[in-house]
Amino acid sequence: REMEDAALRVIAEYEGRAFPRTRQLAGKWLAGRLKRVASEEAVYCAELLAITYTRMGLLEPGRPSNWFDPGRFWSGDRLELRGGASLGPEIAVVVDPVA
């Protein structure tokens, strides 16, 4: 229940934030690789997921959220989650091309 509440608080806090432009996204990610925290005005998908997981207690708070890229959350990567948690199998999404 605490994890769910933490996730809902992140949703409420970040709702409506812009996705960064390509140059800004690359700069934020590079800063994260250098262990520098970047502004959270605009957030990219993996960064937001890292913020959410950290607040849920699933990620160690030592890495800045902008260190993560989408590949870190792929089921084939070895993302170390706290408390023995692990990511489940990927779920296929099928889009009806007629709709």
C-alpha cells in the first residue's frame, strides 16, 4: 500500500510536465551518467520511472534519476531492485491499425 501511495504522489506531482526536447534530453542523460542531478522541469520516460521507483523504495537513492535510460527498465537488463523485487515479463501491446 505504501508503494502504491508513493507512485500516486509522483503522478500527482509530475502530471502535465513536458517531455524534454532532444538536445535537452541528451544533456540530462549525459549529466546523469556523470552523476550530476539535472532539472526536473521537463522529464523523460525513464527518468520519471526512476523517480517513481526510488520513491517507492525499489531503487537505491544513490544514482540521479537522469542516469537511467529506457533500456534499464527492459526485462532483459539486470536492474537491481531493493527488497528482492524484480520486473515481470514484458506484456505485448497490440494496436488495431483500423481504429
